[in-house]
Amino acid sequence: MILVSFGGPERTEDVIPFLENVLRGRNVPRARMLEVAEHYYLLGGRSPINDQCRELIAALRQVIDLPIYWGNRNWHPLLPGTLRQMQQDGVRRAVAIATSAYSSYSGCRQYLENIAAACPDGLVVDKLPPFSAHPKFIEATADRVQAALDRAPQARLVYTGHSIPLSMAATSRYEQEIRDTARRVSQLVSHDEWDIAWQSRSGPPSQPWLEPDILSHLRALAWSGVKDVVVAPIGFLSDHMEVLYDLDHEAAALARELGINFVRAQTVGTHPALIAMLKELIEERLNADAPSVCPEDCCPPAPAIRPR
């Protein structure tokens, strides 16, 4: 099997080349790129996502008797090199896990495109479909949320996901899947006071994205008299850079200014229920007669926004 992820810099010198890879072909001003680079420098110039991928691989090796490879979209180890190595090692068929639980262009379809573009002849890679509705994913998420609620039982519960353009949300089930996860988790933890907010927007102001932004939502909660908030980033599998900067740094600082007690729930990470789910899904795919196939029109990219 192969773990396919976004990738992240391992040292300060990697930050700018990494971001240039991420933004290649996109109309993002260099000033905005340098602003995002400061987020990495604040945390030592090293993204946590690679170590979190290593932890996930180590956990899977405890339950799966298969060679496990790893390839990233944007930084080393890069996906094309990993797929070539798999072919050289004699692998003919593999199951891919992408580090995203939800349907969207960037979280699912783009990984399929990345794999198809880089896959050498003679190697078939079958990507697991999005799994946010799986009972074990809901169980792992609810366990993380409950641990946070134990620290602030009367808190307003705010779930977050990565904001995406409305044009992209309109052609995928991403927003609905986030809402379904939030509803099911809230039922499991018996907590009725909850909302959904969005984080990590990166598009131009002229392009509408999912709202409300988490910072705006915290201000609205403070205005309405809320004093305790638990924020659960259910749209992310691990506590990577956007979780650490956008929530633990930026949102937590705003909450202090507003006089709100801010508690952040962990992401699922390597929760035992998540590992059990992935083992189950991998075995199902390996025993299937044919690879899973998404419809050709599933989760298309958002239309390009031309500068004005």
C-alpha cells in the first residue's frame, strides 16, 4: 500500500521551495506566499505533517502485513519517485490512502489525478474513497471531541473544516459530509450546542469561499455572551500546520482577547479506531474483483478566477 499526502518542509531552507511547489500555476501574489512562509518560520521552519505521516505508517505496520510506501504531492518523498520505486520493487497492484477523509477536488480528485499522472506502466494503484461516514471514523472523532469537552463541559462546540471556494463546494459533497460528521459526533457526545466554522482560506477576496471564518465566528460568539468554546478540527486527519497556526496560534490568541476560554480538540491522528478502519478498508479493496472508480465528473476543480 501507499500513503499519499500533501507534504511539508522539514527545515527552514525548504519552506520557500515547498510553497513554490504548492502554488505553481496558481495566481497567488508572492507577498501572500511570504506571509504563509512566516507561519512555518514561527514553528521552526518544519511542518509537522511529515512526522505525522511517519506515525501513521508505524501504526499501520502494527496491523497490516504489507509493505507500506509513502509519497507526497508537494514535497519529499515525492509521489512520482515513490511510484517508480514500487514498480522497481516488483509491486503490480497497491491500495492508496490519501490523508483526507472527505470528498472535494483537492481532497480526493486531485490525488487521483496525481496518481494517474505519475503511475508507471504495469502498476495499478487503487485509492480508497473518502471515508468520513465510516462508523470507526466517527467513533475516533467523537472520542477526541469528548476528551476536549471533559475540560469544558458547558462549552459551545465549534467544528472546523478547511474552507474551499463555493464553486468547488457546489460540485462535491464536501460541505454536506462535514455537516454530517458534526451531527453524528454531536449525537455520540450528547452535546446539542454546536456550530460549523471554516478556516485556512487562501483564495483572493473576489472569490467567495465557505463561511463563517473561525475568527469571525469567535467574535460573534463573544458578542452573544459565550465564555467557553471547544474547537474541533474535524476536517483534518492530523494536527498539521494549518491546525497549529490557524487554531492554536491565531484563533487561541483572539479568544484570549475576547475573554473566551478556548479548548482545542485533537484530530484523529493515529486513534485506534481510525487504524482499525483503515485496516478494514484496505483488506476490502485488496479482496475486491475490480478497483474502485469515481464517476468522471466527480469533484471537478473550481473554475479559475482571473485577476481584475
